[in-house]
Amino acid sequence: MTAQEIFEKLRTEAGDAVIECVVQPSYDPFIRIAPQAVFDICHSLRDDELLAFDYLMSLSATDLGDDLGVVYHLYSTKWKHKLVVKTQVPKDNPVVPSVERIWRSADWHEREAFDLLGVRFDGHHNLIRILLPYDWEGHPLRKDYRTPETYHGMKV
Amino acid sequence: MGLLNKLDDPYEGGGIVLGKVEELLNWGRSKSDWYLHFGLACCAIEFMAMNASHFDFMRFGTIPRTSPRQADFIMITGTVTFKMADRIKILYEQMAEPKYVISVGSCSNSGGPYWEHGYHVLKGIDQIIPVDVYIPGCPPRPEAFEEGMILLQKKISRQAIFNKRKRLGTE
């Protein structure tokens, strides 16, 4: 199925939580969804017979200025089709439902997004830093991140 | 080195060599260095080539150890992040004296490509532990490893063992 067809199918099921489908030349088409509906939509994306997205290729986060974006790259090994799903949360309360229970590969991806950009995944069983030391302050890939002067007495 | 040359010209009667005990000890120490290898990045990959039969690191008398308590020197090969810097410090403190440090590659020498904008990289391992030999390169060729090892051996063979404080005070 193409992204447009998937979008229309999701639209009939989930309604306004599926916001838009953006198709641009030379870019992967993507579907933008509301953050509070991430878990339910992802669940039907995996379990629907016609969609069957059984593989989460990548879960990444981006800093969009006032918002934080989370991007899911999905693939179906059954139907060989791909889909990009995007969602956006405000920076002062960046909470996104975790999809770790849907795709187990999301576990470390979500920890990385939390570590470097501070997206809090609601429902993750072990949301701790994965790359940086546990006592690190701040999230370094945010645009407003200020590099500290020292760490444990070592000059940065 | 210096000791063995004297064997070519022994005193009459044969088998007698005159030399300093210190030279003998230092000769032994410099020819049998066990190392703790701390591989962190691509320099450690180059170090595998150094250890393999083409370059044969063991001909310098080195034996890799997995415990800092058995090691004479530690080889820091690769990018030292702050997370790792704490651990390196602990490992170095666990080593028994006399201990030496070889810093391999641009990253552990000075931060390398991360020297300006790396929020997570230590800008040179010499900020936390004293370094004896720096091996430059990104990553260094095995020949550079060889030279670094020879430099460390030279340094060890020149070191004072007895009456250290008295002699080093006058130098």
C-alpha cells in the first residue's frame, strides 16, 4: 500500500488523530499523527492484516525549535512496503507513549532519544540514559544545550 | 642492550661481566613489559594488526594482560569519553608501580576530531593520568606503534632505581 492509501485507511479508523499525509517529490512520504494516539495507531499498524508493519527500522527524535519531533520508520516484511510516521510534542512537556511493547527494538531507540533529546516515553519499562553517564545533566542534542565547563573535575 | 655488549669483551678468565645492578634490572624491566590494553576505538583495530604476525608486537617482550594488577603499562588506544575517563583513572590507580602509559592516536593525545566541539570527549588523556609516550596518528601505522614501544623501552632502561631521591635531586 502507498502512504496515501494507508493514511486514508487510518483516517477511517482513528479519525482526527491522524493529521495529514505529506507527499513530496524526492522525499519519503510521511504521515503525521497526534502524540497521544501514537500507541493505538502503531498497534493497528502492526496488527492489521493489510498493513502488517512488523519491523521498526528506526526510531529517532529531532529538535524542531519549540517542539520535539519523533520519527518512526516502519517496514512490512509481509507486504514489502514502508511507512514513515511523525509526531510532535512541545518541549516543555515532551511526553510520547512508548511503542516498546509493540516493537521490542524500540527499547534502546527510545532510551537513546530520551538520553540525547529528552523525549520522555510514557510506558517504557526502563527509561534511563543509554550512552551518556547516568549523572549527566541536560540533553546534548537539543539546540539550546549549553556545554558544561567541567565534568567530574575534568575540563570539557 | 648495554649489558649484552659487554659480553663480547669479557675480562680474562671469562664469564665475568662488570656492570651496574641497576643496568641489569633496567635491562630486564625494559625487555619484559606486560601491558593492559585499553582499546576504545579504531586505534585498537590498528593495534590488532600490530599484534598479528606481520609486525609481531610480542617480540618486544610484551604480553597482553587482562588485569591492571599484572600490567607494567597501559595502552590507551582510541577516543576517551568522559564516561570512560573515570574508568581509566580507576584502572590506572589499580596498576602496581612502576607503571607507564602509552597514549595512542590523536583522540587520546588531544581529543582528535572532537577537540573543539565534542561535549563528551576528554581533550587528551594527560588531563587525568601522566603519559610517558605519545604515538601520533589517526590511527597510527604499526610502525608508529613500534617506535613508541622502543621509546618506552629506552625510557625504562635509563631510569634510576637506587638512591633515587638523592640522584634525581642533583640532576
